[in-house]
Amino acid sequence: MIVSNSFIQSLKARDSEFTTCVDDRPLIVQFASRNSQEFADAAEIVAPFADGADLNCGCPQRWAMADGYGACLLKKPELIQDMVRQARARVSGQDFTVSIKIRIHNDLRETVDLCQKAEHAGVSWISVHGRTKEQRAHPVNYDAIKLIKESVSLPVIANGDIKSLEDCQTVYNITGVDGVMAARGMLQNPAMYAGHADTPISCVTDWVNIAMEYGASFTTFHQHLIFMMERIFSRAERRVFNSLASTSAVLEYLREHYDIGLSDRVESPVS
């Protein structure tokens, strides 16, 4: 989620938040925006390099809601409608999608009304996290997602507790949605959609080489490995690995304990 205000105003922010390459497609860029002008401007900037822009209307973090972003927008369906409409107008004539990601209301009639307003504004699809903004570890309300799917004629994507291919099939059977979205499930196991129950070592090796080849920051490199190896490590291993403080230390640990090394095309970092 990229905050559109700083993204628009600062070249440094754009360089920091948005980097891609020709092979990184299809690519949807998600923005946190609080007015139509900002969202349309941000969509226009990324349009030459991506396939769509997504408006985050579901982030429940306190800072986001305090600043008018994320789930704060759920009570402003007319604003969401205008944001979608203006972004669509700005990138009209291009093969570029404009979508939204939402959470549900306590009163599902409000959610259906919001989705129908967005559909009339020309939204390409809607991703629905089946919890309210107050809920965290509560069970996902898949019946609510089913209701939304039945209330609109555009694609609906289900989000929440998708951690395996079996989960995907179960959610589809319940809701009839057009697709699913996984966040933590994919961080823990990037090979989930390929049918793997846990992250295969070959996937870890791929990430190590990609990160080194493209110069990922240590924080990004290390954090992704922490997620990917969560089910592979013992508790003691996890404690040691999480405390490693440099790229070279991480690479040495993986080489010694899991026989994971760099490919010939990638040079080993010095730090």
C-alpha cells in the first residue's frame, strides 16, 4: 500500500516505493488515498508501468484511519465512487484496471450499497476482506462475501485466511467468487498456489538469488526469509535466524544449515 499524497509530491518517495521491471506483469499498484484528485494523479503516474491501480478501503491500522485512509473510507461510499470515476477518466483509453479492496460493515446493507455504487462508477473488480475494521482474529464472514458476489455483476475477490489450495477451493464453494487473495499465506509460502503445503527449499533458493541479483535491502531480504522459513525452522533455529543482523550472516547460515547458496550469475555481497 503506497500513500498517494507523498508518492505524487516526492520523486524520492516514488523511487523508494515503486520499482518494477518489464517481467513484473501483470502488476497492480495499491494506493492509500483520501481524495479523488490524489488517487487519479497516482494512477496516471503508474499507468505506463503497470496494469492497474487499486484503492485500499480496508486497512484498519490506526495511523491510516486517523489520516483519512483505508477503512476510514468505508463510511464514505460517494467519495469512493468519485475516486473510482475520476481515476477511470484519467486513464481512459488504456487497458488499465481500477479496483478497490474493502472490509465489510456490521450492517451488510451498507457494504452492498458501497459495492453497487463502485460498480456504477466503473470499478473493474472488488476485493473483499470478510471482516469488519474492528475485527482481527475473528472468523472470516464468507457468507457476507457471498452476498456481495450475488449483489453485483462484476468480479469479486475473496480475502481472509487463505493459506492453502484447499482453502481456495472451500472459499470458492461457499461464495462463488471469481478469485481469492492471500497476504500472510503467500508470505509464509510463496509456492502455495503451486500446491505446496510449506515453502520448498527451491523457492527459498530462488528468493535468495533474486534478492541478491536485484539488490534488495537487508530488511526486505531478511523479513521475507523469516516468513518463508517459519514452518521449516525449529523454535531454536527461528530465534537464532531472526537475530542475524547482516546479509552475509544470513547467507552463511543458509549455506551451513540448508545447503542454500548463490547461483553462479550472482556475486556474493560483502556485508
